[in-house]
Amino acid sequence: MKRSTVCALIMFMAAALMLTPVSEARSAGEINAAADRALAQFTTQVKGAQQLLATAKGVLIFPDVIKAGAGVGAEFGEGALRIGGGTVAYYSFASASIGLQLGIQKKDIIIIFLQDAALNRFRAKGPNEGWQVGVDGSIVLVNVGAGASIDSEKVNQPIVAFVVGQRGLMYNLTLEGSKITKINK
């Protein structure tokens, strides 16, 4: 198959995946069910996750985030902010990028707020403003694989994130520049 045909096919698949979340937005119940599944997978795959979640001031769960690209990429997902185990708000996660990337990927992103001040700064952003990773605050992306272990005593950053349940192939794992915006559900 010619390279131009492969690129066209990938671009078509990327466009289809990028438009799907917009046209089929999830209900609050669907987001919460998917968030429960993502948290269960996180605590099963990563030893020490349960202890880290117990110390969290808030947890933002973006299940089934889709990223697709061929030179130009985009990713999108919807998630829930939980405080004290209950959902208090819903958010969208979006980013775009240009550069070396090729493929399609589905993943869960778990963002853990370990300090009240960081959580309060995040929640202070209005629904039309959004919160941009790297601009409004830094998130330390912790790279752990299945069966890995984290030591909650050594995780001392205000906000940490984990990417779990990756399905598909995609080069370039970063949250930098992503925009998180409050949505109504």
C-alpha cells in the first residue's frame, strides 16, 4: 500500500474518532460508570494506588480518552471530579499537537490532587476559562506499567497523574498543554 494511502486512511480514522466524542457526549451516569471502571483498573494494576487515593484531596478521572494523529493529533475525553468518594463536577479533556505522532490510542487518565491548595486553584477556574496543564498548574505524570508499584510516601507533588489501560499504539505521551474545562451534565 502506498504511503499516501496509508496516511489518508489514518487521517480518516483519526477524524472519525475525534468527532465521535463530540457527537455522542456521555451522560453523567455513563461518565460515572466509566470512572468507576477506570479507578478499579488503576487500583488493580498499580500496587499502592489505593493508599495514594486515600490521601487524595480530589481525584479527576478521565476514562476512555481517545488520541489519534498522523503528524497532527488530537485527544478528547470526559470525566468526573470526585471529592470524598462522590462526584462533584464533570470536565472535558482536550489537546491538540503537531509533530512526530502516528496512530490511535484509548486510555484512562487519573489525576490526583494531593494538596487542598492545588485542588482549590483548579476548581477556581470558571466554566468558560478552562485549566491548562503547564500554564495554570503543573501535573507530574507518573509512568507506571501493569503490575507496577508506587510508594505514596514518596509521591510529594501537589498534582500527579497516571495513564492506565492504554489500548492501541501511539507515540508521544504527555499531558502538557492539555485543557481541562468544566462541563454541565
